[in-house]
Amino acid sequence: MRYTRLFGKTSREVPRDAELPSHRYLVKGGFIDQLMVGSWTLLPLGWRVVNRINNIIREEMDKTGASEMLMPLMHPKDVWNKTGRWNDPGVREIMYQFKDKRGREFCLSFTHEEVVMDLVGKHISSYKDLPVKVYHFSTKFRNEPRARGGIIRAREFLMKDLYSVHTSEKDLMAYYEEVKQAYLRIFSRLDMPVRVVEAGGGVFTEKHTHEFQLIVPTGEDTVFYCDECLWGQNKEIFGGREGSRCPECKEGRVVSANAIEVGNIFPLGQKYAQMMGVTFVDKDGERKIPWFGSYGIGTGRVMGAIVECCHDSKGIIWPASVTPYDVHLLSLSGGESVAERIYCAAEESGLEVLYDDRDGSPGVKLADADLIGIPVRVIVSAKSIAAGGVEVSRRSGGKAEIVSVEKLAGKIKELYSEKLKAKS
């Protein structure tokens, strides 16, 4: 992509209500644009990042045996009435409900448990049809009373939600643990050192659930965890005090931290199936109620959370796994023809390049490259050509290196290979 043709350019203006680095940098870098409070457009750079996040999630969901589909965003009232959630005060507080011209009532999806259970009731009859494991990437609508932080807490946002239906609680909890491990792999691949903490069920279930929390100073959640083992709880259910012995290992101490919730998993039990009249016939011919679980990751929020932990005073530093482009190519005075040649050859090398082909000053181009945050930068100038090639550097710092044009593609792939090796 030539920068002159890219829709959504960098900006020097900081949003007046921007409290978080992710809000400032994603807007200034040309990744997102606000339509209204809590509603954001993912511009081309932002959409590329989210797609890379989605692909990582998709790969790990598929490994669990789940199948991807797509469900409607507008739901009829009667589906939600079956579970009693249409009139639940906690649900009504955040659900967008409305009537059409004929007076029929609908809502915009804030989750899809009812829709999935309606589907399951139509398509399963026997234990041989179970388990069902389905997921989709779609928009969710929640009337957040405090939409803030750019896309960290929005009223309209992208989410991956997975749902599973099982013949027994044992089978449900085995898959629940499998998804937990899949989530940990996802966040590891995203360079996000999350902690798994126990949490309440909110409007979804009376059972305890689990959240995946990214520890960052700007997080609005408070979590308590052991400084020695993996035990953790969120503020909502924690009943102890900071500094006490860990209730799990008895060795470590309980510490607290601010965090951003980037994923959650819910063992929903049998209540949804029971309320919606969904059953199956087991191997003995008896009619049974299936067990249900749901598992969510807000992919737009994940992009914002990555920026919260991957930035410096100049801008974003994207992890290699989600960078919008592999290389940021900059042509400075005297390097235009060589930069054009590199750009045109990029497709053959398998590298995706953002080429800053503007006539702007070196200072503007370098500042924008820092702000956008692509991990590998290639600068072509009369000075670099005189030194034997092009200047290659990492966004995260380190010494720049002069590399010949012939060896450039290999050097870039080597840098990414080093990152992956260091991560694994």
C-alpha cells in the first residue's frame, strides 16, 4: 500500500476526551475514527490489525473442533422471553430494545446465548448430535453507561463468541478447560501476558466464571492474584485483603493491580436449555437436558489493550503477530527510485509493505512511522545508498543496519524469525 493512497492518515490532534494511550495513538495513527460516543469505524490500518487478531483466534478455535458461522444481530423479543432475560433489569439496562412499524419488538444483540439455543433446538435430537461447538465474529451492542477509552469500552464493538452444548457437565467442563488453554495460547501469540482470574457470572449465570485480565496501569478493573501461583479473583468476588497469604498455595502473598478484561468464559449449565425446552435423547433412550457454555473475546478491545501495553512516548509498537504491514518503507531525498524498485518487488518476496511515498520532510515521515508502529522500518536515501544499500531498523529500538537491496527481503524475514523464536 502506498501511503498517498491509504484512506485514513495520521493526525497531530489529540482527542479531547482521550484518557488512555490506546485512544490517543489509534486515533492519531489513523486506525480508528469516532462516529459518536461509543461507536467507532475501523479504518483500513485498524481493520488489518483486527483481522490478524481474528485469524489467530480463528486458528485456535478451530483446533478445539469448533465451527465458524454467522448469526443475526437483530433478535425477536420472543426468543429472549423464553429465558426471561427480556425483562431482566440487568439486561434491560444495557440492551437496545425497539419496535418496528407494526409494533413488533426486537433487540440488538449484546450476546447470542438465546439464538444459539434456538438453533440447537432445531438441529439436535440425539446424543449422537452432541457436542455442538460453534463460534462467530460479529458486532455486539451494549448501552454502556460509561463508554470510554476509545475502543476499550464501546457501545458497538466486535466480538468473537464461542458456544458449546454437551451431553453432561463432565463433558462441558472438559471443553471449558480446553477453551481456557486455547485462550492462553491466543493471548501468548498476541504478546499479551494475561492472568486468569475467577469472577462472578453477571447477567449470564449464577456460577463463577473466569476472566482473562491484562495487567496494565490504565486498566479500569481491579484484580487480586498470588505473587507465586496462578490463583486470582476480580474485585467483585474477592473477600480477603491485599497482603494476606494466598488461599490456594498458602505460600505466596495476595497483590492487586489494575487490569483490562480481554476475554471471558462462562459455564452456563442447563438453565438456558431448560427454559427454552431443548432436550436430546441419550443412548438409553431417555430424554435429557444438555449442558451449555459460552466463551468471548472482544477483538476490537484486544487491539486497544495491545496498544496499552505496547507503546512508548512516540506511538505504537505492534507485536509482529498483528502488525498491519510487515515493513514500513520510507523514501527520503535521493532514494526515490530505489524505494520504488523495492516496493514493486515486495509482492514477489511475500512481504506486505506500507510505502511512504509522500514528498514530506524526513522528520514528518519518521514521526509518522513511530506513531503507526510497524515493527520493521526500511529507509532509502542518498546517504544509505552511498553506504551500500538501505537502512533497516526495528521500531522497538536497537542499532540500525545497512543492508544491500539484494539481501533486504532475507534480512526482514530474519528479523521476524528472531522475534518468533524469542517469543516461543
